[in-house]
Amino acid sequence: MSIATRTGDAGETSLIGNSRVSKADLRVEVCGCLDELVSQLGFARSICEHADTRALLEDLQRQLFLVAEEAASGGGTGTAALIEAAHVEALTRHVHRIEAQPGIVGDWTLPGGHVGAAAIDVARTSCRRAERALVRLKETGGVVGAHTLPFMNRLSDLLWLLGRVVEQAAGVDGRLRDPESSAPRWSRAWSRDPTS
């Protein structure tokens, strides 16, 4: 057996259930975005020096395979949703736990101050792209699990925070602006004291 099956040479691929679709199908686009995200999280994990963050990133990679399985199931027909409310609640608890740490939330950030955090920031942007692809799938009649979009939305929040955790652990100040700046702060996060 070879992975070079040649069955995709004409621009089609198989979804779960062996239905053949164009590689431009939105479900395939979602799966491709998720594949990129899982790989980027893997790269971030491979260079991350923060053990707790490494473990969480691996867990998130595994959960994203559930999202991909939902997307590849032929639009969800006959397939139970794999992302449940408990998955979203777990991410939300991580978000609240990290937000409560002093100095984590104070301003938007300028990615690139630390290699590990920058890798997580790149993954976060891919997470947002995968989320947008899922929204397009839903808006064009595709079946998306009830908890899948909240999961992806919460995941991108968590990834942003994990980037800040890694920066903080490395002693890096990645804030976008000087704490003394009087410029308008158009994020709820910016309403907090950036020096706390």
C-alpha cells in the first residue's frame, strides 16, 4: 500500500463515508485549516519551554481532531457531534484561570518578542481562519455541531493568553504600547491596569 493513491489527482477527495467531493469543498477547506492549526500547535509545542503549556497544547491538538472528524463526516449527516459543551467549558475555565494571573491581561501585544509565544500567536491566527471557514460552512447550509463554533472561538482566546503566559515566564514584555499611553483602548482587556 502507498499513500500515493492517485485518487485525488483530478482534484477530488473522500470524506468520511467515502463520499467524493471537490478539494475546493468547504468541508475540505475546514479540514485543511484545522490540519494547519494542529501542525502549528505541534511546532509551538516542540519549542515551548513551559511544561504546563506544552501539555495543554498537546491536549488541544487531540481535541482539534474531533473538530476535523465532524467536518469530514459529510457535513455531520448521521454522525453525532463530537465537540460537546464540556469541551467549551474546559477551555473557558483555562481562560478564566489564566486571566486571573497578575500582569497577563493589560494591553494587546506585538508578536515576536519570544519565539515560543510567537509560534502560539501564529497558531492563534490559524485558529481564527479555521473558525471563519466553519462559519462559511454553516452559513452555506453545512452541518456544524452546536458547540463547535464556541469551541473554536474560545480556543483562539486561550491561545492568545497562552502566548502571554509564555512571554511572562520568559520575562518578556510584549505589550503593544507604552503603559503611559493615553491612546484609546478599544478592548475590554485594555480597561485593566497594564502595570498590574
